[in-house]
Amino acid sequence: MQTEPLLPTNLFVGLDGITHLCAGGEAPWLCVHDRAYREFSRLKSAGIAGREGIAAFATRCRQQIAELWSVSPQHIAFMPSASEGMNWLARGLDWKSEDNVVTSDVEFPSVAYAWKNCEHRQVEVRMVRQRNGIVRESDLLDAVDERTRVMAVSQVSFYSGQCLNVPLLAEGLQKNGALLAVDATHASGVLRVPSACTDLTVSSSYKWMLGAHGVAPCYVSPRMQEQMKVTCFGWHNMDGWSSPVRRPGAAVQPMPDRMEPGNPSIISLAFLDGGLSLLLDLGMERIEHHVRDLASRLRLGLVKQGHTLLGPDQHDSLSGNTCFAVDDAAALAGRLAQNRILCWGDCGRLRVSTHVYNGSDDVDHFLNVLPETG
């Protein structure tokens, strides 16, 4: 059965004659971003009135992320990167000696190492071992005890493409009350993100959400706000900006300003605005079914060619990333690029990413060329 792209490639810059299968590394540039840049430029030169127009980008993006993640806009802040979202949590909790954090040994460094400064407080970071490239939810939960403060995971693995069952993890943590922190960088924009059952969800914007570098939406639950102190202060998150007089004991503003001590990257939000508009118009359920159907087709073809796949085969564990083991993944990615097929090769595996602008023809073309380059 043929699967057609959900968006035509002519909406993107530079895709003529290219099979783009690397949104998990860098998504292609949307043509509408050029229009957003011109509008931002016009507003930037327009004084006070322009500042109001610039601020509207942030307001609109906050509302769109809230819709994408099914949460309230009041709980969405903008970080400069997904790494900073995790570090806000690590800095802000009142850690006690012998507390622990549960993560996995194939987690992205921004998640696994965000707790580095907690070591001097004798906080243990428990890295649950993967089994043949698969991280089992049951293994993560088995590592939790009464001293676990945080479970920190990616919804979708950068390494294997595995999609964890986040609601199952949230349910399993209810007994001991540990916080659930999720990096949704490889999920947001391509799969439904269940932020409402997490305490923190953060995501980069330049991959599946079709935006740019420089801004990372971050959801913070009411429970998290009660437990996490503010560790960075500025004009934007402190009370009293309207007065020229500073006073001791000034109050911290509530969310969303609470986690934004200064301006977020508004030009990055202008680009994200265009990407989110397209994704929300398509609908996340439709996009999720689309990429999982393509992943199933891709995995079947790779198995027939004898490749060793990473991640589980269950349909609801699939994502936009399909990965298989390769000795020299960077070299293979380079040879594919010479054939105008763009993938991502590192960490001993090739990552093939299918998104809304891909269809079954792209998957079949990749599978046809791979034996000639592998």
C-alpha cells in the first residue's frame, strides 16, 4: 500500500531531488520562515509598536505548544535549549544526601548528565541498563525506591528510536511520588506528547517541530512549581519592572514568566510559529499514524536485507526514527548523501527519520539504494 506525504516538499527549501530522511538531526527549512523573518525585521524596526508585535509571536507559540501537548499555556515557558530545561530542575530541587535519579544508560547526555552538580550532595544517578538496545519501562520502575526524587527519560530515544510509554511510567511513580521529567525532542511534532502526566516536559524546536535553534518549550506541572525553586533571576521574572526603584524582597512572578528571567529568542519563536501552525493543521494523531506506518515499512525492508534493528517492534513503540546497527555509520551516511539521500550516522548506528514530507516512495528508494552503498 502506498503512503503519500502529508506535506509537499515544495513547502521546504532545498529538497528538489533530495530524499530527506534526517529530521531527527536537522529538519529542512520551511519556505514560510523567510516570510516570518521579513515580518520580524519589519517589527524590529518599528519601535514600541513593533515590540508589541514581536511579543505576539511568544504569546501565539505558547498557545500552540499548549494545544500540541494538551496542557494550559500558563504552564509553558521557553528555555534557550532542552538541556537548560533539565538543568533548571536539577538546580532547583532541595536535594538530600542519598536521594537518587533514575535514567538509562543510553539516554541523551542532556538528560543523563543534568544531575552532575548533585554529586557533591551524595545524590546517586541510577543508569538502568538497556537490553539489546531496548529500555524496558519495568526496568526503569524497578530501579525506583523511596529515595528516588526524579525519573528522567526521553519519550523517544535519539539512539534507537524507541518510544517509551510515558503514561505507564507516570502511573508507576505515583506510589513514591517521584517527579517525571521527559525530554520530548524526538517526539514533539511527530507523536502525541502526554505532557499532562509529566512534571516537566521539554523539547528542542529545530527537529520534528520544524523550527530553528535557540528556543525550547518547557512544560512545568503545578506540583513541580511547588518543589522547584527559581535559580535564575532577571527583569522578566521579577516583580516591579514598571518602577525604576529596586527593593529588597521583590517577589518572583508566577508561571510562565517564572522560568523566563529575560526575553526568549523571539526570532526563533517566529520560526517555530510557522512550523507549529502546519503541524496543528494536520493533527498529531494523523501525523503519528503516518510516521509509524512508514517506520513499519522501513523496518520490514531492513529486516529482509539482514540488518540488525534497534528498538522494539511493537507498533506503539515506533517513532519517526528507525535505527539499525552499522560499524561505520558516518561513512555510510556519507555514501548515501552522494546519492542524494540524507540520513544521520553516528553512535554505531544509522538513523533514518521519516516525517510529514516523506512517503512510501522515499522509504522504498532508500531501501533500493542501501545495498549499493552499504
